[in-house]
Amino acid sequence: MNTKPNISFENTEIAFASRTDVELKKMYLIFAVMDSNLAVKLGTGLADVAFKLKLPIKGIMKKTMFGHFCGGESIEDCSKSIEELKQYGIGTILDYSVEGKGTEKSYDFTRDEILRTIERSAGATEIPFTVFKVTGLGSYKIMTKVQAGQKLSVKEQEAFERLKDRVDALCKSAYEHDVRIMIDGEESWFQDVIDDLAYEAMEKYNREKAIVYNTFQMYRKDMLGLLKSAHQEAESKGYHVGAKLVRGAYMEKERDRAEDMGYPSPIQDTKEDSDKDYNAALKFSIENKDRIYLVSGSHNELSNIILTELMNLHGLKPEDERVFFAQLYGMSDNISYNLAFAGYNVAKYVPYGPVESVMPYLYRRAAENTSVAGQSSREFDLIKNEIARRAAIKK
């Protein structure tokens, strides 16, 4: 059997089919700025100051960074993005990207907002997933104490119980509405608590198929082993594992904390080690496809090709519901659109929320683009190639 599907991530005609010439030129300007570390640092710093001083830059942000990487300020605002992605066979993952204020009121508000994304997704094949961060539902300080085995005060224990209730309310609603829901990965010093909540929910709601998905950050040295343990546990208890694989998002913070507190860094020593474990996790997931439902959240072209080859090798059709590919909205369209064109299940994380509240998210996106070697340059080059291709046709 031929294990090499005919997909090229160099095909910019497919990658940017949804973009007009004007939109493509706007993308060119955005990624030209993001291709410069200095420009990103200056731009994000100035934007942060402008919002704090309440200067009128919201309109500018909506037409540039916010407009490119976010679907809008509300679920309703995202309708245009949802419809545009749908036209090209790409699903939407509604991602409420407002960082919590650390109050019980804000936690309740976030829970209710995620419930609204579940209701919006119900019966809508164009929105195959919803997602949430546990730190949006409760205190990371309390979770850190729980993981460290420290005794909670009565007040803290009550707050922790409310956090658990909010998580269960979301997973239960997802189950009742037949909507897949992903739990984002977070920092290692309270991730064990999140894992426990995720597996408890899986045992309750993943009996027939995967509804609840946990995140495995493969830049951690122990994560491949934890994926295998999760599979073993699910096998013994008779439920399905929902596994979203990513490389990871908190590398510098993890290493700095480990150094400050004098414990070994949980992060892989090299990028090659992360890549090796990520691809090994893809292989393990596909080899155990009857128990593991997989979302590969990767902007790495080789990993995406490897997954298509593994699917082909194991007789999985591109449209098999047990496997999804996922990328961030506004990034790696050459991967998303070419995979979707070839018939694979693809979804984009579409962040939304008030402009001023989502800015921290956008700052991280910008930082990630410049810290991941060659990523912004790759995006920039592809855009330039498509502009040149279109210009050549018009001659």
C-alpha cells in the first residue's frame, strides 16, 4: 500500500484560495512586521500602553492583528469566519480567549460563555469542537497547592469544589449536546490536577466515543509516557481517550521556574527531542485508534505529513472522525487548506472576545511566531510566493 498521500504544503493557490488580492497584501504587511523580533516587541509594547491609556486604537487593531488572528468580539461576530472556513471544508473551534480576572464571578461568567459555545456548536458540523482552559474556571494557586499535596483551608476547599463543578458542568453539557470539548494544557505545576479532572470526565462521558479531550504537551519529557498510561487506564476501565497533541506553549516559563526553584526542567533538552516524541505519540495514537481519538494540533509540516501516512498505512480514511488536524486561525493556511482540500478533517482555533481583553492572547501569538525558528519567515515566504504567482498569471 502506498503510504504517501499526494499533498503539497507548497501549494499556495489552495492555501490562499479564500483570500482576495487585497486581503493577501494585508497579510503580507502583518507577517512582514511579525518577521521582525524588534518590530513585534515595539508594536506589542506600544499597543499595551495605548490600551492602558484608553487611546482609540481598537479600530486599528480590528483591521490588523485582531482582525487577522481572531473571529470577532462575540460568538455572533465569528459567523463570518465560520462560514468562510466551512466553504473550504475547514471546521471552527470557538475559543473564548479572555484571560480570567481571578474572581468567582469571572469564573462563573467564563463557564457560562463556554456553555454558549457548546450550544452554538450543537448540531453544527462546521463547529466540530469547543475548548476551555481550567484556569478560566478556578484558581491556579489552589490547583498548585493541591498538586503539591498542601492542605487547603475550608474556603480554598470550597473554591476547589466549585472549580470541579464548573469543569463537570461543561463536560456534561458537551455530552448532552453531542459536542466534542477539549481541555487546554497548562503549566506543569498544576497540570496533574487538570489531568485528573479530564480523566474523571472521560470515564463518565467517553463511553461510546470521545467527547472530552485532554491536551498532551509533547515538549515535556514525561508526556509520551503519560499518554501511554492514559491509554492503559482507559483500556482497563472501558472508555475512550480524547487526546489533543501539541508541542507546548510555556517553555520559557517552565525552564525559568525549574531553575529558580532548583528542580530538573520538565522540558525536552532539544527541539529534536520534542519532535521525536510528538511523532512517536502520533504513531502510538493511530496504532491504538480503537481506544484513542486524536487531534493533532501542529504547525509542523513534517508531523502533519507523517500523520497522513500513518492513517493511510492503518487503513483510516481521511474523513474518519477519530482523527482531526488543527491549526490556529490566521496561521499555517498552507497546512489547513491543503489537508482539507485532500479530504482530511481539519479545524481552526478561532479566538474571540473583546479586543482589549484578547490582546494578551495576541501578544503570545506574536511572541510564538518570532520564537519558533523560521515560522514567521515561512508564512511570509508563502504569502510572497502567492502574490508572485498571481502577478505572473495576470501578465
